[in-house]
Amino acid sequence: MPAFTEELRKQADQIWEANLNHPFVRGIAEGNLPLEKFKYYVLQDSYYLSHFARIQALGAARADDLYTTSRMAAHAQGTNEAELALHEKFIKQLHITEEELAEFEPAPTAYNYTSHLYRVADSGSLGEIIAAILPCYWIYHEIGERFEGAEPKEPIYQEWIAAYGGVWFGQLVQEQISRLDNLAENASHAERKKMTQHFLLSCQYEYLFWEMAFILEKWPVPNTRILSSERRTENV
Ligand SMILES: Cc1ncc(C[n+]2csc(CCO)c2C)c(N)n1
């Protein structure tokens, strides 16, 4: 019988390819994505990551054994130290101003995607949480691998691709794939169905996240400061 994650990957094939071919992703690989769009992405993604780390920590708390708790917590730490640090570096390189940071508001898709993850973490098992967060790891790694030799002219885009294609990141992805396969083996049919649903929804949200940045998505009535208490990240 094929592994559960193999089945998930097959079911997600169409949305997966759509992610890899999105004009935002192609623009990074080809080096012609306007920096304005990347800047917008970096700010929204910092917000996303600060919540992603919390979801990983909620997964740590949901685990049945201490080893898994410590690994999930280590992944949360990794999100802070590796991913968010990369973004902080980009924020400096892109000359994003204090004013731009102060004016930050999560866009609809960033808010909706993190809300989806919280919904799973609120009521789901560890297996459900991992199914919901796995596309974040897996799609980025596949993008990093597929565009490894792309060498875009923009150094920031080169760095971005290199961060996700590497062996170190590949091991983190593989760890979560194996964890989900093990959890799925002991899960009921109903739980596996929920895992599949969360996984496929997250794949769709990954696509929507590129689209959000590509169109510089805004709320219908922007700057109402409804979400002004939603900090971009709490590191700064
Ligand atoms: C929208 C969005 N989706 C996925 C990632 C990539 N990512 C986020 S956390 C994580 C695992 C490391 O702890 C990875 C690979 C991103 N940056 N932004």
C-alpha cells in the first residue's frame, strides 16, 4: 500500500503544479518579479510565520510522547531563527521603512490562511495539525529544488531559492512526511479524511498566498486599522 503522504501528493497534483507555475514563483526564478511585490510578500509572510510557529508549538503540546513534543518545538524555534531571520535580512536589504512596518496590516489571504491553521490546531489531533502544515514545508522545498539552477539576476531571489532547496531544509520536510505517515497508520478512516481535507486546503491557500502578493491584495475598504493590533511579528 502506498504511503499516506504519497496519496496526498497525488490528490494535490493539480494545485501543486499551479503553485509551482504561479507567476509570482516564476518571477522569482526568472528574476523579473517586481521588488514591490516581493516586499509586500515579505511583510505578509513575516506575519504568517509568526503564527505558523505558534501552530507548530500547539502541535508540540498535542503530541503523545516527549520526543515528538521536543521536535515540534524545535521546528517552531527553527521558524523563528531561520525563516523569520531571513525575512528580517530582506527587510533591511529592501530598505523597508519604519513607516511601512508601522502601517502593516495582514491582507485577507494572510489572515484567512493563518485562521485555517488555527482552526485545525484548535480541535484537531497532531496528525491533523501536521497534515495542515505539511504543504508549507513540502511545496517550498519542491520550489527550491526545481529552481535550484535558475540563477535569477536579483541576489535576493537567489538567496530565497537557495534557502528552500538545501539539504538542511530537505531533512525537516522529510521528518514531517515520515511523522505524518506514522500517525496516519494508526488513525481512523474519519481522521485520515480530515487530514486529507486540511492538507488540500493548505495547498489551495499556498496558491492564494502567491496570488495575494502578486495582485497586492487589499481589503475592500483598506486602512481601516481593524487589524492594526495584529502585529507583523513580535520580534521587533
Ligand atoms: C505562506 C508560506 N508558506 C510556507 C512557507 C515556508 N515555510 C514556512 S514555515 C516552514 C518550516 C520551517 O519551520 C516553511 C518551510 C512560507 N515561508 N510562507
